[in-house]
Amino acid sequence: MLGLVALYAVPPASGRMLLVPMTEQGRAGLASVAITHGALLVAAGPWAGSLLVEGERERLAAPLLHAGVLAISARAGGCGEIV
């Protein structure tokens, strides 16, 4: 069961993902770090300080984690497809 939850929360290799700041530093620099590493801002996320972005996991994961930000699947955060 835990494996299914983890699989559901893993951001896609490319596409929409939810960026969730875990620290004050992460919250302050979230948009800047994301844009610097190729993400396109889509909308504010469902949680305070979170952002929905379009990007590539490979380019974003390490810089975001270093900045105190988690990237998760947009589905896991309640961010459905925009119709």
C-alpha cells in the first residue's frame, strides 16, 4: 500500500507537478528556483505557498530539494487537470 502511495506522489518525468515549500527559505525562493531551472508557472497550489508548475523532474528535483522544496505529482496535491 505504501508503494502505491509513493508511486502516486512521484512527480512525472515531464509535465505538471506541485511544488511544496518545506522551509521558510524554500517558500521565499520557490518561484525563482523553479523558473531558473526551466519550470513554467501555471497557478498557485492548493496549500499555502505551493505552486503548480510545468517542468522536467530531472532539471528541477535536485535544486528544489536543496532549496527546501518538495516536488510531487499534481494529482497527489489535489491539482486536477485544468479543463
